[in-house]
Amino acid sequence: MKVAPAAVGVSFLLVLLTWLLLSGLNMNSVRYDRQSQALAEFGRSERGITREVLTSRAGLSRNYDGLVRMVDAYDSALTRLREAAGSDREEAAAIDVLAVRAQRQEVLVEQFKSKNALLQNSLAYFSLFGERLAASEDKSLVAGTSALAAAMLHLTLNTSDATAQDVKARLQDLARLQTPTGEIDSIRAIIAHGQLLYRLLPEVDAMLRTLVEDSSVREQDNLHALITKRQLAARSAARQNRLLQYATSLLLLGGLVYFGMLLRARAIALRRRAAFEHIIADISMRFIDSRHDEIAGDVERALEQLAGYIGADRAYFASRAGAAASTYRWSREGVGFAEGWPERVFDLVPRIDRDGADIIYIPKVKPSHPYDTANLLAAAGVRGWLCITAPAGQPRAAVLGFDAVRADGLTQWAEFALFRMAFDAIRNAVDRVRLEQEKERLQATLQQARRMETIGTFASGIAHNFNNIVGAILGYAEMADADVKAGSRSAANLAEIRRAGERARELIGQILTFGRRGKVRRERISIEALAAETTALLGASLPSHVKFVITEIEETATVWGEPAQLQQVILNLCNNAAQAMQEPGLIELSIGTREILQPLRIRRTELAPGRFAVISVSDPGPGMDAATLERIFEPFFTSRADGHGLGLATVREIVEQHGGAIGVDSAPGAGARFEVWLPAGGPAEPISAPRAPDLALRGSGETVLVLQPDRKRLMRYEEVLAALGYEPVGFTGLTEAEEACRTERGRFDLALVCHVPGGSSLLLAASLHAAAPDLPIILTSPSTHDLAAPLLAASGVTELVHQPLLSAELAAALARCLAAPPAGERIPRIASAR
């Protein structure tokens, strides 16, 4: 157990127990007592203020000292209430209500003090002047003064509107009397004070009524009820906390027992984890010591060990990249695999909601509705499932799966994440096998390229002499044509000789096309016209027991290509069929167009979606077995004693140069059918002769890094790439190219490393591969004899083309690179020597 979590846990327990102790002591009871005392003092002060105000109104108090003491006590009690309330919002709100009322009361008291002082002063002067006028000899004046005094007395007792109007009327009557000259000042003084009293008495009595009415105990009762409620709740909480302390003690005891059991379980889990890691280490060591041919058995033994650890009945490891897949299986005795399982796992995994996790664990497979994904597992006989998948972004999909077909399912275990190590160990072993196979394939391809280069050298040596022979044939044919009659049978025969001679001259550069290629001329051609011309040539070359017929042809089928090469394809296929036929029979040729919506793999070539012209050649010959079909397109492979093994190899090379594919369907005794797929143009496209590569091999603006130290050659190669539909970015120095790859990752789709005279272009490719491991590299070289397969693979070379560059060959290599699987899964390819 780690120290930090333990220290945090102990500290938490100490804080909890301290809090429970303090809560049980009911520390708030003193605060509530202070609040109750302050509230009682507040009520007494408020009643004292009312008493002092009434005393002052009645004139029984000579000063306001008592009233001031009551107001001070009032404020002091309110302050103590606020202090005792603390942070209780509800109590603070109730005290705020009292504070507002207290402030209103104090304002009224201040107003009362001012008004009442003026009132008492006016009453004194009114009485003084009233007594002086009552002693007057003028009876009317005495009567008016007495009436005014009586009305004023009445107003001091009752400040109603009627009484006030009576005082007003008496004042007006007194002011209208004809008074002696000596009493005028006294009359004026009593009238002035009477009018002042007429105004002040109602105002002061109104203040008194407001003070008395506002001195309600409702707010005090509410606050007292709240304080009492809080006090009772605090006492109840104290009792509950004491019970909680007891319960906490019991929980602590239970916690000690639980942690003891947890420590024991942890120790068992650690022992089990160590045992599992020992199994993985044993598997990894076995893989390290395994030979290439022992990996399959070692993987099955590893699956058996891992399955036994979690009680699985079946185990498997499957990987897939494109159409290529490999699967390793193990199952208990008497337990089989359902049809298509585990291959269907790759389609099932994306449909499971796993929140980005790489491990899927379903201990019990129980479909909840008819459309539940678990139905697919149940259909495969799976009752419990553990699946480890390759992390997202990996170029090759892979799964390690364990199935339980029994009802009890898989063994429960919390360390399923450890199976990631087992997955990595098995995947690394399988990848090692695949890399070794790719190395062998690259070695074989390199050897084939060297043989093709040898043939190219031989072909170039005989090309001059062959040209002289063809030139002599054409020359003598022209001279003979001058001596025959136009339109005669001899003239027609000479025209056929000239046509065949001209075609032979065009075919000089196409002899052993995969071995040595010259510059080709591409144009839009009609398959119908090409087939008609080929029929004339075949009529004179096929054996007498073999017949040739065109069974089906689509007039609108057109392709972009070199007529002589495509004619050679048809001639080679038909001659190959004729040579295989020992008995009389019929060679059938059909031409049509097909539209594919999904990528289609035909033998080693994968065709992209699009429209294709399909040329089919079938014969009723003896057919071929599976072993022959596997090698039929290999150069120098032949099943006839007089064969040279180059005809079908040439056909495949030409077809792939045109961006197409060739397939064959045959069985012993069932004849053979060859299908050539070539990218087709639209029915409305005109048949013309543009000088450009096949449209199917043109780029779509992909960015190509070009490394060529010679700036003039670099500019020429950039023009070639631009004409092919790519965006070239040239560099004359390796340093700039490496920096561009590191700083602008993802900018380049592939790289073209050109041959350096006197230097090593392979070293340039290796340095560029180190800077951008995922970047496909095409290497140009005038010769392949000094290139070894391990060096090409280590340098990241995907394609090898010959120098000087030809647009058609470069276009085909670029197209294959872009159509190849991601880095790490490509099958390196070396173009044939010209």
C-alpha cells in the first residue's frame, strides 16, 4: 500500500471523529442563549421608548434623557443579536427585518422630539396669552378667548378633523373681533400660537400612533421562534452525532476487517499476475527462439496456454490488411469453429460500442433484442467473449480472441489488460514471419528483374539486325508492287506483306516487353478494330486444326494504349491457346465492358472502381492444375518442352503497364479462359491519337517529392510529373528534402529518388526513409545488379524503375505506389529491365 493514500485516509478519519465530538457537545447552545437575552432586551427597550414618548407628549418629562437611554439600549440589543446570529442566513434575515423597524422607530423618535419641543413651547405661550386676555374688560374678547381655549383643550385630547375645524373657527372668530388697542399684540400672539398648535397637535399625535402601531411583537415572536427552533435542532443533532459516533466506531471496526480481506485478495491477485506474466515471458522467449517454419505451432501453443488461464474453449489470432489475411486457431477437443469465425470478428468489432477501448470483455453473451449485436456472437456459439484489438491508427487490423462456448462463460479476472502484452507478443511474431516472407518475395522479384535486364540486353543486340531484315522485306515488297497490276491478287498479297512488315517494325521495340522497352506511343483505340486486324494475322499463323472466332464484341469498347502492344496481348493469348490444343477445337474471343463499384483484386493486381474493357480468350484444351495456375505468368516457366516461358509473362507485363489486370480460370480437362481487364473510355469519347500515358495511370494532384542533384534533370522530371497529373516538389540537396519531410509531415504522398552518377542513390533513399518512415519511395537506377533485396527493404524502397525514365513506366510505378497498402504493409515491386 502506498504511504500517501494511507496518510490521507488516516487524516480523514481524525477530522471526522473530531467533528463528531464537537458536534455532540452542542457548542451552539451558548450562542442561542445570548440571542434570547438580546432579543428580550430589544423588546424591553422598545417598550421603554414607547413609554418615554407618551410621557413627553403629556408634558410630564422635562427632558429627553430617558428616551435617549432607551434608544441606546435598543441599538445595543440589536447589535448583540447580529453578533450572536453569525452566518445563519435565516436568522440574519429575521434580524434585518427588526433592524429596519428599529431604524424606522428611531427616525420617528427624532421627529417626535423636534415637534414635541415646539408643541410644548407653543402650549406654554398659548396658556400665558390666554390668561392675559381672560383678564380683559372686553367681554366679547374674554368670551372669544375662553371659547378658543376650550376648543384648544379639546384638540389636545382629540385631534380629529372636527375638533381641528372647531379650533380653526375659533381662531377666525377671535381674529374678527373689534379689540381695544392695548390688546392687539396679545391677540396676535395667541392667534399665532393657536395656529401653530392647530398644525402641530395632529402631526405629533400621528407620530405617536405610528410609534405605537409599529411596536408590534410579531417580528420578535418570529425571530424567537426561529432561535428556539435552531436550539432544539442543535440539541437533536447533538444526540444524533453521539449515535453517529457509535456507528462510526462500528464502521471503523468493519473497515479494518475489510482492508485485511482486501490485502489478502490483493496478494492473491499479485501472485496470479506474476504467474500470467511468467506465461507471457515464456511465450515471448519461445517466439524469439522459433524458426520461420515453427511460428505457426508456437502461436497455437501460446493460444492454448492463454485460453486455459481464463477458461476459454476457443482462441484465435487473426490479422488483415486489404484482402490479405492470416489466422491462427486453437480449440478444446470436441469444440469446433462456426463457419466464417473468427474472420467475421473484423466486421463485428466496429459495431460494438467500446468508447475507444482496445479490449472488449463480455462475460455472458445475452442478446437483449433481435437486433442486438450479441446475436452475432450467439450465432457463432459464443457464450463469453474476450477480444483484444489493434490500437486505432494501426495499418494492419488484428484481433486476439477467446471464446467460451459453455454456459458458465469466461473466468472473472480484473487483469484482462495484461492480455495486451500477449497480443503484442503474438503480433510481433506474426509480423516477423510476414516481413521474412516479404524479404523473400523482394529477393525473388529482384532476381526476376535481373533476368529481365539480361534479356533486355540480348534483345537490344538483335534489334538492329531485325530492323535490317524488316527493312529489306518492306523494300522488296515495294519494288514488287511496282511490277504488279493494281487490284490484282498479287497486289493484295503484297499489301498484306507490307502491313505485316510495318507491324513487325512497330513490334521491334516491344519484343520481350518486360525485358527491354523503348518509347511507346499511346492512343485511343477501338477494341473492335484491333480484334479485326488481329483476326487477319491469326488466320495465317494458327494451326489448321484450330479455328478462331469472335463470339461477342461491344462496338463502343475503347481503351487508351499502344496498339502494337495490345495486339501482341491478343496474339500471345491465342497462340498460347492454340499450342495447348492437341485436338481440333475452337478458340473464342469476346470483348465487352464492365463497371465495378468496389475495388476488385485479380491475382496480384487490385483494380480501382471504374469502367473496364474485358477481353476474354477461351479454349477447349487440356486445362491446368492449381500448381500450374500459380506459376503460369512467371517468366521462363513453361509446361511444354519447346516453350520459352515468355509469352504469358509478356502479356501480364503489357497489361499491367496499361493499368489493367489479367486473370485465368482453368481446371484439368476443362480448358482455360483468360480475361484481360483494361481501363476503358466512355462510349462517346472520340478515337484519337493523343501522346500521353494511360488516363487510368494519371495522378490527381498528389504531391511527389523529387530528389535529383542535377538541377536541369530535376526541372525535366518535374515537367514529366506535372504532365502525368502530379504536383512535383523538387530538391537538389538531401538536407533540404529531409527538413521538408520533418517539418511538413503529411505534405508528400510519395518520393522519387533519382540516380546519382558516381554516387549512391540508395544512401539518399535510406536517409529520406529515416526522416519520413511512412513515405513510399521510388528509386531510379540504370542497373539492378548491384542492388540487394535486404538493402532495398531497409532503405524503404517500394518501387524500382530504370534510368532514363519513361513516362509510361513512371506512371505505372506511381499508380502502384498510391494504390498500395499503408507503410509497413506494402509489397515492394521492381519494374522489369528495359
